Amino acid sequence: MHFPSNPPPARVLVIEDNQDTADSIARFLRVGCGFEVRTTLDGEKGLKLALADPPDAIVCDIGLPRLNGLKVARELTDSLTTKPLLIAVTAYGGTYPEEMAREAGFDHYLVKPADPFRIEGLIQGHVQHKFGDGETN
């Protein structure tokens, strides 16, 4: 008898300088979605964590201390052979900031307060595409 294997839980890195925002996003993704979640409060540490142990997805603010989110995205895009899903969650709204984020390597651009269910859906879609749907016939 063959049982279909489920993909491992998504591994997510949250890079957000507001502690409350970082904690609430991480808690939702960990408890509500079953993802493995790490957090950091600055871009430099986030980049180091992502390069040392690349996650499946990164939820990243743009306006970060030590290294802004645009530079984080550019470095990851240039350095990793398999780029994680990059989701910008930022207070910067408008067409120009979104264009800058996409040019830097972000796959999605959400303005705060971002819907956590939308973040979950983006990550789930990425993981399902990466690992397949887990079903066999």
C-alpha cells in the first residue's frame, strides 16, 4: 500500500523591524498555517540568515535598519541558485515603490496592513508548485 507523502511545512523568514508586526505575522504563519518561521528585526541579519539556510519564502519589510529590503532582495536574487519566494510587506504604497521592489527581485508587493491570509495563500501556492500537490493517482 502506498500513501501519498505530504510536503514538509514551508520554511519562512520574516524580516520586519517592528517587533509587534514581526511577532504577529510569525505567530499567524506558525500557529495558523503550520509553517516553520524564523524572525529578525534588521535587513543585514535577515540576509545572513537567508544565505546560510535559505527558506522557502521571505516576508520582508522595505524600510529596514542596517540594510533595506530592496538591497536584501537584490543580494538574495544574485547569490542564491534557488531564490525563495520574496514577499514585500511595506508601508510604502504606490506604483513607483512597487516597481522598485519588483526590479529588486520581490515576487509580490503588499501594503501594510497586509492580509495574513493573502500571505498564507502566496506561500502555499509557492510550496505546492515547488513540491507538487502531494497527490498521487
